[in-house]
Amino acid sequence: MSDASSLAVEKSTKKKMADETDSNLILPDNLPGLNAWKARRHLLDTKDMSVEEVDALIAVAKLCKEIHSKGRPPLTVLSHKVVANLFYENSTRTRSSFELAARKLGASVLNLDIRMSSVAKGETIEDTARTLVSMGVDAVVQRHSSSGSAHKLAELLRHEVHVLNAGDGWNAHPTQALLDLFSMQETGKTIKGRKVAIIGDITHSRVARSNIWLLQKLGADIHVAGPPTLVPVELDSFGVTVHEKLEPAIKDADFVIALRLQLERQDEGLIPSIGEYKRLYRLDHERIKRCKPDVRVLHPGPVNRGIEITDDLVDDSKVSLVNLQVANGIAVRMAVLYLLMYDGQGT
Amino acid sequence: MESAILIKNGRVINPTDANGKASSNVASNQSLDIRIRDGKITEMESELKPKDNESVVDAQGCWVMPGFVDMHTHLRDLGQADREDISTGTKAAAAGGYTTVVAMANTDPPTDCAEILDRVIKRIHERAIVEVLPVAAVTKGLKGVELTNMVEMSDMGAIAFSDDGMPISNLDVLRRAFEYARLHGRPIISHPEDKDLSHGGSMNEGCQSTCLGMKGIPSASEAACVAREIEVLRYTGGRLHFAHTSAKASIDLIRQAKAQGLQVTADATPHHLVLSDAEMTPYDTSFKMNPPLRSKKDVEAIEQALVEGVIDAIATDHAPHSKLDKSKPFDHAPFGIIGLETAFSLCFEKLVLSGKMAPNKFLALITTHPAKILGIPAPQISVGARANIAIVDPEMRWNFEIVESFSKSKNSPFTGRSLKGKNLVTIFDGKIVYFDKERAAKRVQEVCASST
């Protein structure tokens, strides 16, 4: 009898807890973007997102961040879902961030190290897609070195599995751009009319592209600067102001995003030396004096300390949003997973 | 028994010759019946009565034209027969109205010596349903280092020499090739591309590649190569044909070289004439070819150059690839699309229906002009001429459906596209090698069906 009653008590406590946690994700009704999210299957790029969708996502990310930052036990809203991490390229950070986000929503996570196994055996994206469908996976988080590979996977999976692009070649990294936006908005500034400078290797950067398309939608004034060998042609045709030198790009900027410099660009002959790069483009306290006094500096990580940005500046929490970006990454990815996958059936 | 054919009620369209003059004494636009015996046109009169044992083709409302000449195809076969073989490739050619195709030398193994050329020629005899003229390589293994036995292969029947796909980057080798070509007098066909400038690229470099995050192939990779090859030719003399020119900058250089009296010719493909990179479906490998689809400005320059005669010919660059290869991500998929079945209709609509070119002038781009570059007899419809004929309904609207293609490969950006002008019947050497059974069933009464 005591067993039965304790069970009942436990059950009711559990129910109460579930109610409580569920209540944390009760969304405001006045979010016009929610319907668009209901219709959306995949997150491949920021290019095709509406402003309403972005606003809704940020609103949900805020709720997720509260849950996440208070150290609550995982939610159960996605407890019946399986999220597969399909990383063809190395990425500890993004992969861990997605994994944590999925677990915090109660989903099971499958980590497929495709890079080592199937591709070496000649398996195509199509084969992998079919395997995932057969396994009954609900969502795939993919990173792949080919631009367009996420679109291809989405096309193959159509409505069966959600595809979340965690980076495809030089093309897109939508959750990175969304977490950058979230971090910028947390400073209290609205994005409209703000000057955002993106510095470094623009050509090879999916982070730069996703940020450009996203922030432009919200009315930001985008400036870029980098070695002319690392800035793609005709970028100005998209309304971006292209500078060769750092100084005019960051002048009066509200936000500066420093991009990671892949060190192999030197071997490829795209820059003469890391030293020359630092001389021209490294952000430091002195240089950012040209920006607005309340400028914030972002970096998608991992930072090459002392190359894109000085040690002192990365660690200066009055200016640098780098640590915040990491925390916000989990919240944004929770929000994306929730908005794409929640079907009201979690336990 | 040789078949006999009577073509009734068609409008004869003859191309202008390579100098822009009427190519035969038969006036274009005349409605004439055409009798064919033993592979030749034997009679052309306004009213001919069918004879016994004669297949009759009703060409009412159709244009009767000499069969087309494609000076640039990849028929694969040999080690790449999974993509295409000479049988399927020439069936696709026949369906497109082509009765002569020039097969490039980048076969597997490459057509770079007498033994391989002999195998290719045997395959052609066994499998081709239209004329296939083989091209042989300029350098051994298409490696751009050592010249091939060009004279021996020329004597065997190589129609031209080309390392297509692998430009000769060592200009000293190119110089020796131009000089040595005096011994055979056949054209050298250049694939103009600087491989360093294009390295790793998979589409045109421009706002589209920037937008899609793709490594681009700058138009300068073509133009820079055209410029340096023209300079070598200026020094050595000889003649040089540039294949699949795609960039305005290259065309401007060719225009200038021609004006200076150099023996330079050029062709362009239908896809570069009708599509720009802005019209690509993002990441669809059916839009991946080399050279890549260029900007709108380049497309306009190609059209203008065809009208002006700076570009001499239209060639398909028909390049079959397997579904498996084309299903790779865009940057890893091979370059090339098939084109034999859509070429005529695409160009006809773009050049003739738009009013930019007279039909006979357009026809010259796919008949007499490539024939002249290749040094083969000028195709024409006239008594005594070889009976290579395409019968096209210029009014017919049709959809190109890839599943209906005769090619083994299905890599076309034009699938599902509505086209105007359809080749209905192709006659090669006096035999019907193609007729559109769905759209022209009633037009063709073959002997076997009507006699006995």
C-alpha cells in the first residue's frame, strides 16, 4: 500500500514537473511567424527565412535560454524523436551544441561519424539519406564540405525527415547566423539601421553569407573587409559595401564579426603570410576605437587567438560576445529543433 | 535492296554556304517533292508520283533541310559505354536531325594512336546509324607533352585533332602542334581554358557563385587561353578552331583575330546561347558543364557573334554522364550535359523565331559552316547530293522529356522544357534512320507496310 501511494505521489510530482516545464515553452499567441514554422520542414539557409520566422525563432530561443540557463532537467517535448548528427566534416563545437540542444528537449541523439565510415566506402548522400529514413530518424543535422549538400539531402528526404543545415561548404550556416543575431539583440540594440562589419575571409565563409542574408533582412547595413583575394566577386551587387582596408569597414560600426582565418589559405597562396594578415585585419582595442563606443565584437569560433583578434579583446567581456555566442548557440538550436519538430506528442 | 524514298510537299530549305551565298541552285522556300535512290537525291520536282517499293514521307508543312553536322560530341563508348555508346549516341543524333557527328578523342582510353583509332573506327562501323567522324588527340594521353602520330591517324580517317577537355597548357607543345599540322592540313580544335585560373571551380564566377557559395570559373580562364593561342598561331600560321566559346572576352579576341586575317574559327553550344548562370537551378548538376553557363552579358555576346558570323558554328558538346556521377554534390559531379536532341529546337527558337536570323543563315551554322571547318562536302538538298536529310515541323510545339531521350545518360537541364520546331524524320544515306513515331506516325508510309 505504501508502495502504491508513493508511486502515486511520484507520479503526481512527475506530472507537476512536466506541467511546469511544458509551461516554460508555452509560446505567446502573438507570434506571426509560428504558422510559417509549422509549414516549414527544413532549415537550410537564412536566405529563405521571413522576418516573422526569424522573430518567432528569437522569441522561442529566449524561452529556451531561460530553461537552459536555470539548469532545469531536460524537457520531454521531443522525447519520442530521434535526431541524427551527420557530420562529414570535423566540428566539435557545432556538433556538441546541437547534441546538447536536442537532449535538453528530450530527444534521442544519434551521432553518425560518416566521414570515417560510409564515404570511404563510396556511399553517396542518397544512400545515406535512404539509410536514415529506414532507421526512422526524425531529423538530420548535417555538416558537409560541399555547398548545396544540405539542399540535396532535403530534396532526397522531402517530407520524411527534417534537415538542419549545420554548414554546407562555403554556402550557409543558418544556426550560426541566428545565434549571432540573438547575441546582438541581447545587447538591447535593434538591428535595423545598424552598421555590421564582417572582417576576414569572406569567400570561404558560410558564416559570412548566412549573416549577410539574415541581417540584411532585418535592415542592417553590412560592410565587409578582407584581403581582396578572400572577398568574393560582385558581393556589392547584393547591397554589401566592400572595403579592402579594415578601418573604413569598422568606422562607427555597432557590431564587428571577425571570421576565422583557415591557416591553409597561406599555403594556397591566397595571403602572403599570417603576419601580413594580422598587420592589416587583426582586431584589437586600438583599432576598435573607430567603432561606436558601445561596439560589440563577435567571432564564430574557434578563435585563432592573436590572429583574427587579440587575446585581450576576446577576453574583454565588455566588448566581446564570444562566450555569450556559445551559450546562445544552444538556445537557438533548441528553438530550431523545437519549432521544426514539436508535434504536441511528447510525454 | 537499297530503299527508295519519296518526300512529298515539303519546303526545301538550303543553308547559305560558308561565304553566306545560296549554297545550291535550288531556291530556298520552294515546295518540292524529293526522290531518293541509292543514297542520293535523284529528282526534285513540284509534283512527283509515288512508285512501287517507295516509302513515302509526307512533309506537308515541314522544312526539308540537309541533315545537321555536329562538330563536337562525346560519344564515349570503349571504356565509358555505361554513359553512352556509338549506337545510343548516334540514335540521339538522328533524333535531333544530325546526320554527321564529330566524336571527340577523350575516350577511355584516349584516341591517341592508330590502334585505338582503329578500334573507334570499327565501333563506328558496327554501331553508328549516322556518320561519325572521329577526332584524334593532339598529344599522347591528352597530356599536353608529346605529339601523337597525327599524319598516320589523319590517313586513317581522323577528321580533326583535339585534346578537348585538357587544354595544351605548354605553349611550346602547342606551337609544335600547329607547325606539325601542316603535314595533314586538318584543323586543330582547341578547348580554351587556363586550368590554373579555373582550378577547383564548378560554375561561372560572378554574383551567382558568390550567392551560392561556390568556387567560380572566371571568364578570364577562357579568354586568357584564347589570347595566348591566337598569339602562337599568329607566329606559326595555320588554322585553329575554338570549341564551345562562352565568354564575351574570348569572342572579342576571336573577332579581332579574324579581322586581322588569322585563320581562326569558333563554335558555341546551344546551352550557352540560351541559358545564363542566373537561370541555373541552384545545385542541380544538370546545369554543370565546362565551360560553365556564363552571365547574361556573355549570352548576349554569343548571340550577336552568331548573327555577325564571328562564331561560325553551333556545336552541342553532347557529354553524357551516368546518373551516379551526376548525383554527387555539385562541386564533385563531372562537367557536361547531353544536347543532341534539343540543339536544333533551342537555337531555332532563339535565333529564327525571334527574327534575328533567316532560316537558311541559321541552318548554315549547323551544316555548311561546320562542314567547311572540317573540310567535308557542304550539305545541301539538290539533285545528285547525298541523301542526308532532316525534316522538321517548324510550327510544332513539344516538350522535351528526358525519359524519351535516346541517350544512355539523362543529364540535361532542358527536361520538361517546351520547345518549338521538332525534327520528325531523319534520313541518312537514303535510309530513314529516325522518325518520331509519336508525332509523325501518319507521315511515314514505309515500303514494308504498304507493299505486298
